[in-house]
Amino acid sequence: MTNVLDDTDVQRILAVMAHPDDVDFGAAGTVAGWTDLGIEVTYLMVTDGDAGGFDDAVTRTEMAALRRDEQRAAAKCVGVSDVRFLGYPDGRLEATLDLRRDIARVIRQVRPDRVLMPSPERDYRRIYPSHPDHRAAGSAALDAVYPDARNPYAFPELLADEGLAAWTVREVWITGGPAADHRVDITDRFDRKVNALRAHASQTGHMGDGLPEMLRTWLSANAAAAGLPAGRLAEAFQIVDTA
Ligand SMILES: [Zn+2]
């Protein structure tokens, strides 16, 4: 049995993701459940997703603005209003010290109990979730949780110049794995997840009914892995105790 913080013991959650739409594919149903409980959820998107989309008539600068708007609209579908962007270039992300500092800054500002992030590891069974930007964002986010955000001597300028005191995140949830050990039943919030993903129209607009069908296939497999009855849908995570 995985040891997971009780949601009633959690006040604030920060999701650090590489691109607009990552949090919605991986965790929108779970996020909706958290905000329903009154937990404050903040999104931090490392890139603007400006290398995504299928419309050649849209410039990359326009695409960045569009995708920020889409992410804000998607966030609203699941009760999230605090959406932040770091503006790193899409498709060229690396887990640099600058990125670790920029994520550690937001951790110290938000002071989350739990941080949601992509896996820093490559999954050889399913290549799509292992996009290099996802791995870089996951690696930098986990390093920002431990040790950077909690060590007052790491990036001392955050304290000296910005007054941001050290903060210890108690728990990390990695979307999808690498070795998923916790599933959240989101059957009753499936429609909100679909709505959130449809808000990313530049990415999902061409999918039509294929979008909910694809999601049902993934989420049913997660539910089956958790031993839930047929017809249930679940999002999967690996929990890391970082207290
Ligand atoms: Zn992505």
C-alpha cells in the first residue's frame, strides 16, 4: 500500500509541467477533485508550447499566446485560476541550474504541500510521455523540490534579493509513473477532464470524438490496474515521499 498524504492534510498543490495541456492529459480529473475539496492548486508551465499545433498560418509567437490562453481556459474547467508560465523555449528544454532556480522560486512563493510533475525517466514501453521536454521539466522540478527549495544556501539570491524563505515540499506525484503505484478514480470528473482538453483547441480540435475514446482507453487500463470495477476510469501516479 502506497503511503499518501491525506487530502484533508493538504492545503496547496503546485503542478510543474513542460507544456500547456500536459497537466490536463495526465491529471485534470484528479486536479478537479482537489479543487472541489478546497485545495489551492497552482499551475507552472515551463514552456508556452510554441512548437506545438498544426496550423502553418499561425506564427510561433501567436501560438505561444494562444496556448497560454488555452491553458488558462482549461484550468478554469477544473477550478484552477493561478496559472504561471516561465517562457522557456518549447522543444529545447534542458534541466539547467537556471530552470531549477526558477522552479525553486515558485515553490518558495507558493509553499505547496504536494508537487505534481512529469517523470524525469524515459519509459521504453510508451515513448510519447517521455518527450525530452517532459523529462527535463521532471528532472529540474524534482531537483527543485530536493534540495533547492528547502536548502536556504541553495540559490541564496532567492532569500537575499527576494525574501523567499526555504520551503520543504512533503510529497511529489509523478504523472503516469515510471512505476505508477497510486490511481485516482476520476469517473465522475471525466467530463471536466474532456472539457479541459478540448480547451486546448490548437492541439485537440482535430480529434473530435476520438479524444474521449482515446482517454477512455487509457483511463480504463489505469482503473483495471488498480482493481477498480469495469467502467471506472482512473489517472495514475507514482508517489514520492519528500518530507
Ligand atoms: Zn507535453
